[in-house]
Amino acid sequence: MPTTPAPADTPAEEARETRPARSRSAVRSLLRLWPYVRPVRARLFTAAVVAVLASCTGLVIPLVLKWIVDGPVADRDTGGVWLGALYLLLLGLAEAALFGLRRWLVARPLAGVEASMRADLYRHLQRLPVAFHDRWPSGQLLSRGTTDLMLLRMFLAFPLTFLLVNGVTILVGFIIMLAQEWTLGLVLLAPAVPVMIVCWLFEKRYSKVARRAQDQVGDLTTLVEESVLGIRIIKGFGRHRSQALAFRDLSRTLRGTELAKARLLAWIFAAITILPELAIGAALVLGTVQVADGELSTGTLVAFLSTALALRWPIESIGFLLAMSQEAATATERYFEVMDAEPESGPVVPPRHAVAAAAEAKTGAAVGTGTVATATATATATGGLRFHAVRFRYPDAPAGSAPVLDRIDLHIRPGETMALVGGTGTGKTTLTALVPRLHEVTSGRITLDGVDITEMSRETLRALVAVAFEEPTLFSASVGENVLMGAEAHAGETELNRALAVAQADFVHALPQDTDTQVGEQGLSLSGGQRQRLALARAVVGRPRFLVLDDPLSALDVHTEALVEAALRRVLADTTALVVAHRPSTVMLADRVALLSEGRITAVGTHHELLRTSAEYAWLMSGTAETTAATTTATSEGDNR
């Protein structure tokens, strides 16, 4: 969690450096929205036509004014004036009704487009590999799913339609003015080229500032989220002041960027407003001279100037619409930066032999044909969990760097429990993450009962393999819902209570609503030991064929640990398990122990064999035994909070 601002080295900046540079124009970026817009294109097109009709209806008003001035007013016909007023009232009502209809037409479909894009983003995030989430700050992802999608909905609702509507309105308006008096029309056309140049310059500069602002919103969101989730650390270490300073600096940076956007908007609004106003002033002077000379009727001049004034908003809104379009284009790029990320590889539908092998593994059936003895021998030789010359290097690791895991050969036989022991940073957690394919092996392969895990769909694989991590993660849901996440959809109270009993998590029955108690965000309302026991219950509730536990008892006191271990022995008797262990008591759960050192398996045997034959293993176990007693009291207090 950052405590001081470091704009060049923040996780957000590092993540942005790993993304490909974009040089796509705003139009090309926005065209990527077409698959989402296509289902509602008929309604959006109808809304655009209605808006064009409404805008053109407003342009009829100056023609009615011309008729009133040159007709009833010149002839002093009071009845004609009232009739003209009625026409103006009807035209105004028609214009208002048409714009209201346009709004009604776009509201529902655009809300659906936003919801569809948000659902696709969420679904895609679930399919992206863990390495992606390691690189991207969560605040950046949140801002793409909230602020950016809101900008896109606003663009589809307003700028997308009114860039067309205002363009048509300006074109029709100038045709009307040229038809009335072409010399005055040419005067008003004079600023067209300067306005287009201004818009071109504005678009180039505003797109960069808009992108910077939206990225900074993501950075600020990340800081706020981390500060909320880590509030105990901030308070415990008295870092509220440094966090406030970091927030203030990011806020000031964002404020500066927003002010830069405001300056650009002020610049283009001034240019787009002044140039047409000067042209209208020149047309007014020239038209007045022509009326005085009798070359132009008063009604024509009134209609001409009324039309020019009616075109002020369509012209002046160009800057505002271009700004919203640039922000929408930037939001589109940011959205598709995530959507373009490659999801986890692997078959969507598992091959038939993989399904068959998985089904046999789930039921504990023997693999092979022939006699029972042959089947048993084959299952023992090829079954269980096996690592075949596995090597792993993180995808974003520097070229030529040493792999985290190097040529791991390890066989955990069916029904066997293997403890994985090693010093800090030797790759134990990484090795366990390879089994459910949270990371992909760089080379080699991993098999479950003889079937390569890459030949299974992830759904099949993760139905066979249950995991419990050292850092237990709980969701803002009830205790029961958190535990049953690891079970089949039809699992109920029986499975829940069995899993809670195995994990010695009977404390939940003392909670206010028993297993229906909401645990709160990240489960921070519970102690570390309580969260760890619920995570363990979630791992065993589905009776998995394969179990991967990453130091699952580290937060428990020795008395609770002994009870959990006794219950776990019954579960592990029917399960092929890989257990990362640091305590001798946890190691004693295993049939055999594998020693991981510098990314390689250097020894395999029973606990007592390795104590005799491996100096490194004996040193690790002796150090753990000494520190266990020293930390028991503190752990007990935290677990019984």
C-alpha cells in the first residue's frame, strides 16, 4: 500500500507501461462499440430521425416570422398576427414533443447496452489469468467498469445523436439562409474553415488530456480502495497522515488535469462562439444597409437573422460534443484494453478421454482394464498427482532470468498426502498454484490420474481439485455461502455442518445468525484463525478427489491445530493431497515429505528419513519447532478474539 506519492513508480504507472501503445483515432475507437449498439440500432436510428425532425421544425419558425413581418404586420392585419402566433405555438409544442420522444426512445436501450458491456467486462475479468490481476491495480479495473461505461452511455445518448442532428441542422439552416439572401449567407459561411481548424487542433490535444484524467481517476480509486481495505494497518502504524498526503497529491494531480481540460474547453468555446458572432454582426450591418436601400425586405432580414441565431447552439455545441466524444473514445480504448487481454487458455469443452478420466477420479474408480491387481498397479504407477519435469517462470519476468521452479519431478500417489517443505521464497505457493492452473507451466506437464491437466477444461479440473490458500479470502456474504462455494450447487446443511466440523469452525454457531451471519468485506470481522478455518471448510466441503493446501493451519493455536489435524486425517485418508507445511505438527499429517530448495525438489521421504538424511530439512524443522512455542500465545489470543 503506497504511503507516499510516487507518480512514476506507482502500480498503476507500471501497469500502463506494460500495455501496448494505442494510436487509434477517435472514430475507429468508437466503432468498436458497434457489436453492442447493433441490437438497438433501429431504435437509435429512429431517435436520430425524430431529433432531426425536431431540430428542423425549429428552423421553420424564422420562415413563419418572415411571413408575419412581411404580411400581417406590414398590412396591419391583427387577425393574421394572431394566426402567426398560433403557428409559432404549434411549432414550439411539436419541437418539444419530438425531443421528448427522442429521449424516451433511447433511455431503455442504452441502459441495456451499458448493462451488457458491464456484464461482459465482469465475465471476462473472471476468465483472465492470475498474472493479469497481479499486474493491474483493482482501482483501474473498477473505474473501467463504472466511470468509463457511464461516459459511453452518455455519449450514445447525446453526442452520437446530436453530432448528426446538429450537422444536418447547420446544413439545412445555411441552405435556407442562402435561399433567402446568398450574399448574407456567404458572410456567415466565412468562419467555417477557421472553425474546422480549431476543432481539429482541439481534438488532438483534448484526447491526450482526457486519457490522462481517466487514468488518474483509476489511480485515485486504487488508493481509496487500498486505504479502506487496509484501514487496520493504517491506524495500527499511524500512517493516516502519509495516506492523506498521498491522496491529496493524487487529487491535486487530477485537479490539474481537469483544469487543463477546462482550459481547452474554454479555448474552443471562445473560438467557436466569437467567430460566428462576428459573422452575424457583419451580416446584420450588411442586411440593414440592404433593407435601407430597398434591396431586402424587413421580413427577410428578420428571418435570416432568426435562422442564424437558431444555428448558434448547434455551432457552439460542437466543442462540447467533441469533448464528450473524445472522452467516450478514451473510455472505449480503456474498456477494450481489458477486453483484448487474452483469457486463460485451454479447451472450452473437455476432450472425451479427459472427462472419462475425471469421472473415474471423482468416484475413485481404478484406471485401466484387466484384472483388479493390474488395474491397481496401473493406478498406483500413473494415478494420483504427478509433476513431469515442470518448469515455471512468470510471464513478465526479465528475459534470461532463472525460473522460479526448475524441472520439478514429483509423484503423489492416489490417496497419499505429501507435505511440501521449504524455506521462504523457494516457490512452494507457486507450485501449488500450478495444479488448479492459476498459472500455466512454462514447460513440462502435470497429470491427474494420468490425464494432462491442460487437456481438461478448467471447470472439470477445478471440480476435481480443491484449494485453500495461506491468506484466506472471504466474501461479503454469509458464513454458509462462503463455505458452500466449494461444493456442488445442490449441497446443503449436511455438507456444510460436516465441513465446519472438519475445520473445527463450530464458532459460527455462536454468531448472531449462526451460518447465516454476514462476515463482512474480506471477512475482517473475524479473526485470522477463524477466517483460515472457514477457508479450510470451503476446501473440504465438496469432498474433492485432490486437495491442495497452502499452509492451512498457520493462524491456529496448537490446541485448535491438533483438533483440526485429527479431523483432517479422516478426510485425507480418501484424498490425494499436497500440503505446504511449516510446522512439524502439520508435516506429521503427511505420508511423505518433499523438500523444495531453490526451485527444485532436492529430497523426498518420510519425516523421520529426511531428518536423518537432509541437513537442510532438519534445520528447517528445528527452527520451526523453536518458533512455534514462542508464537502460540499470540496466535491463541488473535484466534479467540
